[in-house]
Amino acid sequence: MGWYVLVERVKYGEWSLVDKIPVESGEEEALARAEETARTRPPWGSTTSDPCGRLVFRTSPTSWLVELTESSWSKGDKSPTTYTEHLNIRVAELVHVQELVPAEPPKKGRFGR
């Protein structure tokens, strides 16, 4: 059915799937795309092109853990604030799809409501 690069964001102990990148050319291309994503994806919501700190760990043949750090000054601060974010980058093969069936509107009751 196809290969994907999955990007999971971990923030405050909660994780969410933030991106599903389809890869047309198969598993090898998906692995290359995942490693590139681990090395280059900007922090979530980053609005600047400023470089960030980045540690990339290959945790399995198909997974990477990325630690991103950013530093910024807020007005009145005496020192910069450092923010840390973690991403899991994984290669996965889509093996099943079931389309969502839209919910039916509620049936009217005895009194037409």
C-alpha cells in the first residue's frame, strides 16, 4: 500500500502524530527520507530560520529520536531561556486502510425534536 515517514512529537509527556510523509519509491527511499527528516526538520511552530541544537539518535534500523533545543530572550530576562523538544521519526509500511463512515444525524424523537 505504501511507505511513510511518521513524525511523532513528544511534549510534556504527551505524544502526537504530527506528520505522515508518503514515500513513493519503497522502503530504501523511506529510510533515506526519514534520516533526512531527522537531520533537518525544524522545531514545531518555529517561525525563524535560526539554527537550533540537534541530537539525532538512531534507535533501530527504522527509527530515530531527535532532541531539538532552541534559545531565546524575552523582554526583561537576565538570561536566555532554553526550550527542548523531542521527535520520533519512524519508517512504516501502510498495511490497511478503512475509510471513515460519516455519522448519521440523530433521529427525531416522538415530538419532532
